Amino acid sequence: MLKEFREFLLRGNVMDLAVAVIVGGAFTTIVKSLTTNLINPLLALFVGKVDLSGIVLTLGTARFKVGSFLNDVINFVIIAFVIFLLLKGITKLRELGHHETVTEEPVPTKEEAYLKEIRDLLAQQQNK
């Protein structure tokens, strides 16, 4: 059972997934920094607050952290857009690779060329 588990972990797909999760976590940190340090100050020119997470709506005893929600929405939109671009690029690469293999005709070997000549000669003899 341990051997099967080890084989499962060492498969390419699992390793690729592990790398994707680690890179995704690092990318999320970068996007949060982008939102906090660049986008929020830019929005502050229009909204008046640099830290959107400070925007809170209070109704009675309930506090709605509208600014934190807006930061999360901005982060999501950026990450979703980057994933969209990444998948679009991967799709184009796959299409390019697919077209090359489809349009490329294999070069016949000498034996195949001789066999085709023999086939054509036999077909000519039968038609006479």
C-alpha cells in the first residue's frame, strides 16, 4: 500500500498539481500586494481613502466590511484575468502543435517507395 501511495505521489500529474498550488499561493500574495500598494492608492484619488478595507457600513449592531470585500473582488478579477490569459495562451500553443503534426506528411522510406512502384506496376499489368 505504501508503494502504491509513493507511485501515486510521484506521478507527473500530482507533482504538477503541487507546483501549481505553490505557485498559485505565491501569485495570490503578489496580487494582494498589487491591490494594496498600487490599486488602492489609485482608487484613493477618486474615493478619498487609501485603504479600502477601512470602509465599513454599520447598520445597528451589524458591521459590513465593504472595503475588504472590494479588495477581495479586485484580487479575484486580477487572478481570473491572468488565468484566462494563461489558458488562452496554452490553447494557442496546443493548436499550433496540433496543426504542425496534422499538416506534416511523413517521408516514405526507400522500402515503401519500392513497394508503391511494385504495386503500381502490378496494377498496370492487370489493366492491360
